[in-house]
Amino acid sequence: MSTDSAVHWDPYDPSLVSDPYPVYRRLREEAPLYYNAEYDFYAVSRYVDCERGLPDWQTFSSARGGILELIKSGIEIPPGTLIFEDPPAHDIHRKLLARVFTPRRISELEAKVRAYCERTLDPLVGAGSFDLMAAVGTELPMRVIGMLLGIPETDQEALRDTADESLRTEAGGQMDFKGGAILSNEAFAEYIDWRRDNPSTDLMTDLLYTEFEDENGTVRTLTRDEVITYTTVVAGAGNETTGRLVGWIGATLARNPEQRAEIVADPSLVPAAIEEILRLEPPGPFIGRYVTRDVEFHGRTVPAGSAILFIVGSANRDESRYPDADRLDLHRRMGNQLTFGLGAHYCLGAALARLEGRVAMEEILRRFPSWDVDWETAKLAQTSTVRGWESLPITIG
């Protein structure tokens, strides 16, 4: 890896944002265990290595975070931040959230999600062009999270902007964890305090009043600070990534007009199309972990104390797992794609993301069976953790 021709991968390099896949292919072929000396981290890019590592929380810990900058920062993460925890505490906190984040509650959102899409898209019928991200991508996830948490529509925008801003970086830059801002959001505090005295049927009420047995064997409800942490996790995780999925629906179907026409002719293909787009363009292309003990990949040792990135954006296009992996195939036998992770930290909101993506695709295609993208003015968002469109101007064909 010391020669000029050696593959180099920098997760902060803005030149790789538009198309990282040629570099990912080289990593799989030439450096399946990659070490970046500048930022002092390891990375694996093959499907088999990500499939092996992601469920192994004993070796690859989430307790220091799932983002490279966070792992390297040494910041202490608040209890209850279940995406940044290991069992047994993780399992206790996840079970609590799973009790209130139920399949029934998610399925009950479908009518509301569809009604929102109809209200948003109907006025655009007849327009020659519009920005898909401004119209749907940046709005829909925020509204759905607001529906779940019981936050008034008038205040949802400010909360979305706060969550988005915490993830945004300058080109080539890293996230700023001064004060641990990404891990707490006092903006939720006033709603929690009000909701405690005014219970309803929303998820925030359930978080306030549901009893559970904690890691010390005590039966209790969550503290105020814990409820703030939980709601911040739900809002942050569900907002940015799902919004990017809507953008990838627009971009990927524009690049694959024949498959788009096939979906229009047979809407039952929409769920398969969502899975394929999630595989092809995962909004979170890599997952960070802290290495707790020496571990070997490809005849080399990753020492305990290292940071490692599992590049799921590469693993999802590994030809050894998915033949013709760079192609959108609506009839692919999928199995596990890694966009939502594997094991204990499999994304709790995966069903909600799929629901939002499916309804959005159905409603977009119902009104606009074809479109092109103005690629010259389309803009990819610059973050070191999430990859997706900030603006996606489409012209209706």
C-alpha cells in the first residue's frame, strides 16, 4: 500500500461522494483489509467480512459509537443511546423501544404517510419540474417521526434542521462532537415535560410511562434524560437516512428508465425495487466499530483498540454475493443486504423506512411515470456518515 498505484480510500474525500464504487471495487480486490494511516482506522469491504463482523459485538463494539469521529473522540456516550451500546444494556434498552415501536404502530402510519404524499405531490401535477428532495425527501421523514413522537407539525421543521445540521460537514471535513451535541437534544425537553402531564397515544407517552427492568434488576420507567436520549435517537436515525432513500429512488429510477417502466406497469414490484435501491445506494455506506481484542482478517491482525469501518456500500455490491451487482435487478434473489446492519444492532426502524420508501415510490410513480434529473444542478449532501441528495431537480417527461 506504499506505492503510487496502491488503492487509497479516505471517507472524508469529497471527490469520492459522487461515485465511490470504483474505489470500493479496488478495495475488495486489492486490499480487503485496508488501513488508513492518516486517520488511523481499518476497513473491510467484502460481503463475507461484513457479514462476519457486524453481528460480533463482543469483538466489534458499539459502546464507543458507530461513527469514526465518535469512536476516535473518546467521548462518553449517555446510557440509553442504544445504537451506541453493547449487550446486555443494549438489549434491555432495545427491548423497551421495541415494545413501543411496534409493527402495529408502524402499519397504522401508512394511511397518514400516504395522505401526506398525496397532499404534497398533487399540487405538483402539471408542473414541468420540481426538486424531489425539497418536495418530499426532506419533509416526509420529519413528518413521520413527528407523527410517531407526537410533536406538533409547526415545530417539526426546526427539529429536523437541528438533526440534519449535527450530521453535516464541510467538504473533506469531520463531524464536530464538541460538548457531545449529537448525543443530546434539549429541543425535545419541553415536549417531554408537557407530555408527562398530557399523556396521549404517541411513542413519547409510551416512553414516559412504560415500565421495564433495567440492568440492575430494578423495575422502573425511564428518567427524563433517558427519554430525551431515546427520542433523539429515534428522530435522528429516522430522519436523515430515510430522506436520502427518497432521493435515491428519484435518481436510481431516472438512471434505469426501463426498470421504472416495468414498475409502473406492475406496481407489485415496488417492494423489490425498494430493496434493490437500498442495496445499491445505502444512505449510510459504512458502519464504525471499536475493536476490543486482536482479530485477524486476510492473514493480518487488527489490534485491540483500533477503529474499524465495515463498508456496507461495498459489501452490497460484492459480485461474489450479488452477480451483476452494479445493476438494478427487480427480480434479484436478495437474501440479506447489509444496509440496515446485522445482528443485535439491526436497524429497529427498518420496517418504517421501507414503509416510507414504498409509499413514496407508489405515489410518485402514480403521478409521474417518467422523469429526468437535471444532473448539472443536482447536489449531493456532504456528510461523513450519510450519502445522499441534498437537491434533486427533476423534469417531468
